[in-house]
Amino acid sequence: MRLEASADPRDVWVERDTLENAIIAAGKSPVPYSKLHEEMRAAPGVWYGVPNKRVQD
């Protein structure tokens, strides 16, 4: 996957949720990739107006 500097953060966040959910649905554990603390996971909804669609494993 390649992201351009012009990528919309909302699209990136939704794609991240989609990929992570697919990994969990396949019975795997996603590799940690974020510095965002768990309690801050809802913040992008405020920042970008995108709901958190992340499935908890």
C-alpha cells in the first residue's frame, strides 16, 4: 500500500479499521503499529468525523 501526502486522513483511518478487522476475522492478531493509546482510540471520530469501526479482538 502506498499513501500520498495528500491522502485524506479519514480514508486512511477507515482503511486501517477495515484491514485490522479482516485480520481479526481471519483468526490472527494484528501487529501493533500505533502510538495511540487505547483510551484515545475514539479521538479520530472527533478529529476526522469518522466513526471507530475497529473490532476488539
